[in-house]
Amino acid sequence: MNPSQLLEAWLLRQLPAPAGSWLRESISRLRGANTDRDLFLTVSLVPRKLGKADLDLGEADLRDATRARAGWDPSGWSVDQAGRVLLLLAGGSEGSAFALRLDQLCATADIAELVAFYRGLPLYPDPSRHVLRAAEGVRTSMKPVFEAVAHRNPYPSEQFSEAAWNQMALKAVFIGSTLDPIIGLDARANPSLARMLCDYAHERWSAGRPVSPELWRCVGPFAAGPMLEDLARVLTKGTDLEHAAAALALFRSPDPEASMLLGPYAELVADIASGQLNWQRLASPGSAI
């Protein structure tokens, strides 16, 4: 099945009969001759017709999603979000016409609608046409909208330039958004981002403010010189979570000095080597080391 077929199957499996009938009729109508006005009106009716319950997906469904579209992770989607994306896809059009429709919908959307449209980014035709739209979602001051682009979404890692990617990662740290759900975070780490994050950490320290332990994840692979000095500071000061983050970052540094810094912390190194200590554990709510 392709993503549209999966969304339709999941929704029809979960929805009451009247809601399912409305969805089927709407899809059929939109796949035929239709106007933008018809699409916009139908999409606006989704919460009233389908409700806002969580989309009920099991492990097999998530595996089907990944097979249908590499990197697609619809865990956490709601029924209305799935319905909006499905109807937008059912409306057809490609290229500039689809991109224009998406821009028009986003221009008048509320937060819930924006979250849905941005979560759908990996499923839209002609993905390169939506880079500016995705960048607009990253620039927003609304955290749920930002995370609809940044979290569990393969689109940024596939389409963003290095500069746009770095700005997204830095903003995630700035607004207190968890880094771990960002797909491609480790693969797209780069020296420029590492420097930006270290500069940000220094600003926080100068202001007497804490630094997210996750920040060091994108620094470790490039840590050398002053960056190692920053990590040494974190390793010897702060909370247990900060110590663990610094150790994880140093463990990935190619600089021999990093191994020397880790020398007195054999227990942390053993936990990292065994997989008991990792970035996912640090990012878990209420995690303790």
C-alpha cells in the first residue's frame, strides 16, 4: 500500500460507520472534478466529521508506514490530522498547483491544521517544492508547529540545506524542544553546527543559565581544542545528566585527548560501550543516571 491507502485503511478501521461513509464519499468526490473551494471546505470539516481521537496504530502499522515511505513515522498522529492529509492528497494536482494549494491552506490555518499539514510533508508530491513552506514552519514561534516539522519527520533531513538544518537544530535547543526525535540528527551533524552550539552554550553560561545536556550530542563527533575544554567543564561540573551527556559526546570524539578526559570515568564509559547509556535514555522524560 502507498501512504494514502494506508491512511484511508487506518481511518476506516477506526471510525464509526457514519464518519467512515463521509470520508469515503469525500475522497471519491475530491478525486473527481473538483475546485480548490471544495477541497478547502472538506478539509475544514474534518474535526467535526471525524473527531480528534488519537490514530490507533500498532507496531505492524508503523512497519507498514516505513515500507510505504522510508522514514515516515505517523506515531502520535490524530484522526483529524490523518484525515486532513489524506484529503489533501486525494485532491490531486502536482508540482506548483499542489504547492499553491498547500500554501493557501497554511495561510488561513489554525495551529491544529498547521500541525497536520506540516506532518504530511514527507507524503506530498514534488518534495523539493515545499522547502520554503517547511522553513516557514521552523521559523514559527508556535512550538507544536515547529515540532511537526522537526520531530519524527524525514523531510528536513532529506531536503534542508546545511544552513537551514543547522538553524532548525539550534532553534530546537533554544526553545527547549527535545533533539532525539529529529530524524537524521546524527547523520547531518556538521562542524558548523557544533561551533554554533558551543557558542550558544557559552552565551547561556555567561548569563548564568543552564544548558540542555542534549546540546552536546551534535558537538561530540567534531570535538577538538576549545570544544574539548567545554566538554571537560560539563564532565566535571553540573548534574549527573550533564556528566553523562559530556561522556557520550567525548566517546564519539576522534581526538585522542577525549579518551584521556574520559579516563577517570570508567563506569560511564562501560555503560556507553554496552549500550546502557545513550542519547535516547538521556532524552526520556524523567530520566535518571
